[in-house]
Amino acid sequence: MISGLLGGLALSPTLDQLMVSGLLYILQNHVVLMVLGELQTHVMVFKKD
């Protein structure tokens, strides 16, 4: 199944590019959310003191 999907992606570079850009977009958002979450926890800890 996976090899079939990869074969289909290889035949369609535009779909491949969409998948890659979509994954990069998700990764970017994930990193931003992680950083914001870290900052939020640090701010909360800072306010407690």
C-alpha cells in the first residue's frame, strides 16, 4: 500500500510538492505552538514567584 502511494506520488510531482509543502507547514506550526507553549509556561512560573 505504501509503495503504491509512493509510486503515485513519483508520477505526480505537483501532488508530491503539495504534500511536502503541507508537511513543512504543519511542522512550522507545530514548532511555533511548542515555542509559544514553552513561553507560556515560563511566564506562568515567572508570575508565581
